Amino acid sequence: MDSETIRIGRDRLVRVFRYLEALNEHRNPVKRHIGEQLWTLWLRELPDHPSVRRGSSPAAEPPGLAARDDEVPAERPDSDFILKISRPRLTSPPAPPALIEPWLEAGWENPFKEVSTLESRNETAAGGSVRVRFTSDPKRVAALDPWKARRNQWANEERPARAAMKIFEDFYELYGRVEREAERVEIVLGDGILTWRRPEGTVRHPVLLQRLQLSFSPSIPEFTLTETEHPVELYSALFQSMPDVDGRAIGRCRDELEQEGYSPLDDGSTSAFLQRLVVQLSPRGEFVETGVPEGETDNPRVGREPVLFLRPRTLGFAAAIEAVLEDLRNRNDLPWSLLNIVGLEPPPADVEGREVASQPAEDAEILLTKPANPEQIRIARRIEHSGGVLVQGPPGTGKTYTIGNLIGHLLSEGKSVLVTSHTTKALRMVRSQIVPELRSLSVSLLENDLDSRMQLESAVSTIADRLSRTDAKSLELEADRLAQERAGLLARLAELRQQLADARADEYRDVVVGGRAWSPSEAARKTARESEVHGWIPGPVPSGIDLPLSGGELAELYATNRISRSRSMKERVLNMATASSVPIFGRAATGRSPQIPCRKPQASSSSQSTCSRPATDGNWRPSTRERMVAPTGRPGKNCSHSSSKSISRRRALKRSSYSTPPRWQTSRTLSGTSRRQPRSTGICAAEAPWASLTS
């Protein structure tokens, strides 16, 4: 990347992020006053009660931490919480004597109110209603003083408990709101209250911010505020709208805060940092050791007063945009993923990058943990050759599934994977798409740090358990075995896909027969057009089957076509018959046709059967009663007798009326056996020219 491209790209990117910065300020204006936040609670307003306990930072112990003799012991300075609030036990006031109870004004049960009595009241007497004064009866006055003393003592002890209950109820409501809107709001601990009268508006807001996590234990019940894993922040967005404040000085203060990690509850080092900060804002800046600075002045003042408040989760945009702008000013190279946004195209991809699209759908180097389609394989390849890949699609198209699938591939290459999202729900969905074997190794940094810590502990426990049950050698052997098995599956898959591709290509390839080629459509039309002429060919014929007839038999079969058809069938039979094979045709003196025994083809030569075939002269024709079964299985003029295997084959293949081989059909003989015969042509088998041939 040349220097001119970097200069143009940096200038365009700075303008884009300046626009985003202004847009964010317009949509999310900076809160200048702590009262503009969604909810606030000053720590100085917490009641002094055992149910309310304040923690501390590791550096120092906040003032007022010491507990009384009758309270729960104070937490050690190294406590791991900011604030704990348990539900206090409330008590009832002592019951007043019956003599003075009707004279007490409403609200005497409230410990925050003083007890007062009515000066007079109406009482019913025999003569009617009478106005009676409280002091008219000395017994009432005497009973009031001791009860009032007991009640005041109860009130003094009950007020902190009632105040603690009010805090507990407020936190109960706050907890429900945070649970419902965890993606939009967060609890923050602030300190270093800045007060400053400005032309654009008075400032009264903490500048040191620490994000907190609120958890609830219903078994006690108790709420606990703890620090999150996020570092302490400087509310730098507050100073971006102040043109007279040096931004570089604020940047140095922010870097110092990130390095030293000053805590809002620390005293010494944090106070020194705030004192240096206020001087960076103005040469007349003033630091107040304790409390919020009173009044408003034209000079900035910073005081120490911790406060809890609830804010929208929008501060991260301003900080992120500011960090990007700072990085753009110092970088010597710019990523092409950002340059594409401002209209600068990267150089043409190299040969290796162009070959990515031509690779097969499967890749032995891409190890996905779940079934994948070709698009997911392409994404994995693009990640290997590109600085960034953008995948777009409407909901339900598998983007989350793809992320969970790619995590397994990236882990197989020894990489660490960071998944970010605007909402925690999306992170939970991605984690659910990871296979169970790897899910325990993923840690979610959600809005609840307790859940993140539990997932981290689970990941460590799973790794330790897996390493205790296996060793490196067995894992390597198992990996080699699975790699070989996967290679075999990929080879088989490639072979099957090639066969499928060939089968699809056969639908478009030419059909070549005898050196001549037809397109598939032309071959289909030719077959349909000539089906009447060539329909006698048996089909479908399996590939590689042997011809049922030998070469000599085919020659003998087609030689019969040369026999002249001019002579009548009767003359052929008479010329071919002999005295030994055919008796003299004629009727006997008995008037009945003589019976000639004939041998039917059987499995054994010894089995014979006799049928009635009349012996007569050449003028004989069978009568209706003497007609035999035709080869088609119906009574007709055809005789189905055969004297030998050769006769049967010839009889099946020869037709005197056609020059082409006849179609085969199955018929039954007189004995019921099935055999192959040519279709009937209306010629009696006894009149066929080869009827006298013997086997």
C-alpha cells in the first residue's frame, strides 16, 4: 500500500468517524448533571444499620466503616464487594394503654413521626354528646408519659431499620429493572464530583466511573454490589463538548488512569489523581477533599463523594469512536476492510486467492464440527485469505449456525476466537450453536460477571478433567485415526459426486453407435419412430450378456430365407418326408385315422407320452375334434409337437412368411410343460418344411 493511498484513506476515514461521533452525540447527549441519570443513590445517605454493609477497595478503608458493639463486624479492607443490603427485621411499637389509645393521633406507629394526642374529643354520655379534654383525667396524663418514653426508644432503634427496608425495596425494584433491561442499562459507581458553570450548561457529575454488578440471593435475602471486570473509566465524553479543554491533556489523564487503576473508593492515590485532573481542565481548578463542592462557580471544582447511579449503555460508542480516531492519527497502515467503506479498492487478488473459488466443496484442511453447505466452506476459505468477511442475510438463514460451526474450525488451527455482539441474547445463541464437546471451553463475558466467572471455572474444570483422563500420546493416535477415516470419507464422497456428475452429463452427451452420433433428444425420437420396425428385438438387454445362438446356428437360420416360397407348403412336406419318419397319409378301413406315437421333449429320454396324430393322405385336415393346441395356447390349426431339440429351435426361429427372425413367446405342450416358441403364423407344425428332421 503506497503512501498516497494511506493519506487519502486516512482523511476519508477520519471524516466518516467524525460524522459518527456527531451523530452519537445527537442521539445520546452527554449527561451533565447527576440528576439526569435514571436512578441515583449517594452513599452518605445509607442508613447506619447492620443490614447495610459497605465494602472497600484493597487500597484503603472508607470512613465510617467501624461497626458498633451490637452490630455485625465491619468487613475487612480486602472485601470483594462494594455494598451488601439484606432485608432488616422490623418490629412493632409498644402497644399504648387502652386509656390513651383513643386519644392518639394517626401515625403513631410510624417511627419517623412524633406522638401527639388530641386536645379534646367528643364522648357519649347519658345526656348526649359531651366535649372532653385530654388533661381532664389525670390518669390519662400519667399513663401517656411512660408509654411515650418506651415508644420513643423503639422509634430511635426502628428508624434505621425502616430506612434500611426502604433501601432494600429500592434495590428490589432496581434489580427487576436491570434484569429486564440488562442490554440497555447498567449500574455505575461514581466519584470525583465535578461542578462547573459553563455556557453550554452547568456541570455537576462524577468523572471517575466504575461499572458494578448487582446480584441477589433469595435464600438470605440479600443484594450484593460488586465490581465488574471492566476497568475504571474517565468520563471523557463530558469534555468533548468543551472546546477550551485540551483533549491531549485529557488523553494523558485517561492513559494514567488505565495504567494505575485508581478506584473511586480509594483515598490517597485517587485524591492525588483528581487534583492533577482539575488543574488540567483550568489553571484555576480547585480540589475539595471531602463532600460535593457547594454552589456554582466559573472555575472547575472536584470533590470526593461516592454515588451510585443507573445509566443507559451508550457511553461505549463515544469511547470507541474516540479510540478509533486516535488510532487513525497514529497508524502507518490501514486495513482494507475500512478502506473499502470509503471507496478504495484493494489490489487484485493473487493466484492463490483466485483458486479458492475453484476448489472442491470439501477441504481436508477445514475441520468443521457440524454439517456444512458449500457457502460455509467458502466463508472458511475466505477467512484464510482475507482480512475480513461480511456475511449478510435475513433472520433464520443460518448466520448464527455458521459462526458456531466456524469456531470449531478456528480452534482446530490453534486460534483463540472472540465473538462480539450488541446484545447478550445473541451471544447466548452463538454459544448454544457450539458443539457440546467445545461449549464448556467457551466463556461468555455477559452483563453478569458472576455468570462469566462460573463459565470460566467450568471451562478450567473441564480441561483439567479431560487432561487427567487422557495423555498426549493417546490423543495424537486418536487424531491420526480420525484423520485417516476422514480422508477416506472425503475420497469416497468425491468419487460419488463424480459419478453423479457423469450421470448428469450423460443426459447431454451424444449417443454414439457404429461411429454415428445422435443427441439424446434425436435418439429418443428415432427410437420412438422405428419401434414398429425394430420392436422384435428383445429388451431391455443387459450389458455383457452372451448371444443365445452360436454363429453356425445364425447362419443356418438366415439360410432358410433363401428357400423359395413359390412351392406350396404341402409339396415341401411331401418332398422332405420319408417312409421311416412319416407314415402313409390316409384313413384306415376302420374309418378312423391311425395313431402315431411321438416323443415329446422331456428332461429324461425314457419318459414318453403318446398323443393322437392322425395318419392320412395328403388331403387330410384335422377335424374340429382332432385339432391340437396351437403354440399360442389356444385351439387352432397349429400343432405344437416336436420330435427333437433341433426341431424345436428351428420351429421357434423360422417363419416362412417373414424374412426377419420371429418374436419369442411361451406356450405349453400337451403334457403341460412350458417352452419357447415363435408366434403362430397360421401354419401347422406338421406342414413346416423341416417337420421331418430328427435330432
